[in-house]
Amino acid sequence: MSTVTSFDNRPTSVEPKREGGPARWLKAHLGLLPTFAALLIFLAMIVYGEIAYGRILQASTVSNLLINNAHLVILAVGLTFVILTGGIDLSVGAVIAFSSVAGVLLTNAGWNPWFVIVLMVLIGSLFGLISGVLIQFFDVQPFIATLAMMFLARGLASMLSTTPERLADESPMRGLATQFKLVDGPRVNDLVITPGVIIAVVVVLVAVFLLHRTRFGRTVYAIGGSEQSSTLMGLPVVSTKLWVYVISGTLAGVAAVVYTARLGSAQNITGIGWELDAIAATVIGGTLLMGGAGFVLGSVVGALVLGLMNVLITRDGGIRPETTTIITGGILLVFVLLQRAVASRRRE
């Protein structure tokens, strides 16, 4: 506290100016701002869609949104782990292509479908492990290492087949796309889910627990904040960075299973650009590209924003599908700038 002298020569105390309640709370929770912004955009899109097209706030729309974007939610969760450490994974879309084509071919060849499902997940884990080893033990930049894995996986998928491979109708794998009615609505307005949606929910819950309730999760955030400081503190930086890429690859394999079961077929061109969609969902959800801050639930919101955007464009009918990419790029740019503003404010 400082003092000033008044005209009558008596010292007068001057209290430092204190920020009010809302401003103080916002300053203390700046990291949540991008996530709140994503949530507001999602709610605004719902309101706009309901006013402009109608029938957005209904059970069937919610069901389709969850079912059609379950694989993207799973991918976004995996990318959240990677980006929190300051890394990137460009291979997940191609891994889905290779894993799904291999899975369909092996299933149609008579292999046990449940073993094939496990194998599809392990294929993703293997690619993630290779990326992690290249990054951590051979000092390859994450962008280059995962780009190499992207080309490798896409090439292997093309070697297996260049035509769509259809899953047999009686395959148990299709059971993961079976719809279960939760709410019996009027006409076709039912609230339904699939095992694929349940898998996505379980993935999200496990990821939230890992990041916020375990030493592994705290280390992930610490590495993103400062890898050098994390090493000096004795944190297991090497094993943690290796594991985040294994997690990302494993979840790409899980997403391949969910998507293949829903679509009933696989192709070597499946997943082109999905890694960018997953990164966009993660960034829109509030995860900083430089690492150290972000939330799994925010990534889920980001994935649903992209999914709802596709629904609105489809409902409109007059907007070209290619416009989705432009809109996604614009939203992503806004959130990157918002992240920069938040980071600058934090430094102040």
C-alpha cells in the first residue's frame, strides 16, 4: 500500500485497485475461454438450425449426430493427448484406412471376427509405437515422423486393395452398429445409440480419468508446459511421450473398428483428411497447439461442432459440400487467434 500527501500535509493511504468478481474469475480461468467459446458456438448453431430449418432439437438428430461422429470423437481424444505434450499426429486417418481394409479382408477370409477387431486396434498401436520411438529415441520431429507413418499406412492400404471391400452381412463386427432405442418418440423421432457410441463414451471417460486423476496425466500437462522443466523435476518424460503416441494410434484403431462396423465396408482412401478434422476438433475444443492446456471434453465439443456443421449444411441444401472445408478453416483460424490472445494475456 502506498501513501500520498494531501493539501493539509497529512498522509493519505491509496489502496491498489482490485478487479471485480467476473473479471477476476475470468482472469483466473483464461484457459477455459476457448472451450467456453466452442460450447457457445455449438449452442448458437443449434439455435440457428432450429430457427432456419427446424427439427434440430429432436431425438433423431441427436442420435445421428452421435452415431455419425463417434469415430471423430475417438480420434479427437487421441489427438488431445498428443497435442497436450506439444506434439502432432498426422497418421491417424491413414492408420484407419489400413486397419479397416485389413480387418475387412481378414474377416471375409474366415478369421475370427473378434480376433480381427483386436488386431485392428493393435495395428493402430503399432503405428503409434513406431511414431513414438522415432520421435523420442531418434530425435525425429513429430510432424515428420507421423507424416512418414501416414504415407506408410496409406501405401499399405493401397497394396491390400484399391477397391471398396464390403463386410459380410452376417459378420459379428456389424453388431457394433446395431441401434438400441433409448426413447420411443413419435414416428421416427427416437433416441437411439449404438455400441460404437458407447465405445466412444467409454473412451472419453477413461481419457478424462487418465488426464485429471493420474500421475501420467499430470506429466502430460507438465511436458506441454515445459519439457525441460519436467525432465529436471524427474518426471518420466521419455515413457510418457512414447505412451501418448501409442494412445493416439490405439484410438485410431478403435475408430477404425467403429467406423467400419457402421459403414460395412472399407477402402484405401478412407480417412483422407480425418487427421486434420481431429486436430481441428481438438483446437476448437480449447487445447493449445503449443501444449500444456486443454480438456478432453472440450475436444468432444469441438468434434460435435464439426458434426453439427455438416448437418446444417446438409439441411440447407443450397450450400456446396466443399464449403465445409472453408467454414472449418475459418472457425479454426478464429480459435487459433483466440488461443494466441489467451497465451499473451497469461504472460502479462
